[in-house]
Amino acid sequence: MQLSTYTNMLAGPQLIPATHLHTRLPGIDSLQAHSSIKDQTSATVESLWQRQRLQRAEILGQARVLIEQEGYSSFNIRRLADKCAVSRQTVYNLIGDRDQLLKAALCEYLDTMLSTASTFTDYPYFFLGICDVFWAHALKNPDYAREVTLAHYCADTPAATNLHRIMDESFCKGLRHIKQQGQLRDSTDIELLSGHLQSLITSIALKWVEKKCDLATLRRSLVTGAGFLLLGAMTTAARQDLEKWVDAAQVSG
């Protein structure tokens, strides 16, 4: 189904249209997924260090493309080196072994997704932006999103530990910010609520990975589910606006 069709299906009065999300989220092979080389191009990179950073970003971008095409478990450095027209030793020198490379490729892109979500002032809370960024990512790169979701929740992968840490730090930071603004009850346990939010997103995402729901259901479930969880911890004064947003998201889903 085309992006425009999903826009018509899902873009309610307070949801960002799919086409807007699509353009705001960097592609998995984008150099902009790596902050160290932002605003640089091959024409302006001069120093050895800058060239190495650019080459590293290109390799990680191609690593994500291979994960999408061949799967996380089938990923190997020889294929990546061939695809990038570099030696395996260059990959090892710039990034590290297979585990280190997968960790860097997945975690740096996750950082980019979270940073993108933080710019979505269309939503009342950061977490709802994260839910919609994941949905947009699944729409744009479904095979990669499925592979990374499975890698994220597989406890025996080195990348999983770092992915969990990044998500937990981001969620706790966002909740503390809301609490400082007086929108969460004083009794709210930040770490516990963060865990509940992550568990909810996990269960919904895995249903989509297992093809038990479509993309329309994924978006509605993510954004309204997170909204309902937040409602339970909000102060009375802060609940009203969020309730209106959740109601609108349910209708638009």
C-alpha cells in the first residue's frame, strides 16, 4: 500500500501525516544517521580523520541495508566489505568485529530515531512521537524494522543490551521532564513507568513482527496504548489534553 493511502487512512487531526514522517526520518543508509559527519560531504572532507568518519558512516549504513536484505543472523563482514569495496581489515580498523559493528549500526540509528521523535512538537509527549517514529520506520523499511525488533529483544545479542539501555535512558529522561513540569503525580515511579511503556511497545511491536497485526493497527495500538499508560500517571490538571489526543488518535486509527 502506498504512503498516500496510509496518510488518508491514519492521519487524524493530531497525527503527523505519513508522508511528513517519511521525509523527516533518515533512511537506514543515510549518513545523517551519524552525528559525527553531519553537514559534511565528500567534496568538503579533507582531513584523514574526517575521511575515516565518513567511511565509517558509509559502512554502517550499508550494514543496515544488508540486515534488511539478508537478515540479522545472516550478517557477515565479508559480504559487507565486498559491498563497500573495502577490505575486511578496513572494517575491523574503523569499527571492530561483527558484534561491535552490529551494535554500532543498530544503536546509532536508534539514537537518530529518538532524536527525530524529540522534534515532533505536534505531539503532547515525547513517547507518543517515539511510537509514531517506529511506525513510520516500519512503513518505510519493514524488513529492517522486523530484523532489528527481533535483535532488540533477543537477550543474548551484544546489541540488545545497548538498545535497551538507550531506550531506558530516553524514556526515563522524558518522564523526569514531564514530572518536573508538574504533569506527573509526585508518587510516580519513573523507572517503573518507563519499564511499563517499554513492555507495552515491545508486545505491540512483536505482534506486528509476527504478522499478527497490520500497519494501521500497529500505529493505533502504539500511540493510544502509550497514551493510556501515561494517563494513569498524570495529574488531574494534565489529563484533559492528553485524553483529547488519545481520543483523536483512536478515531484516526
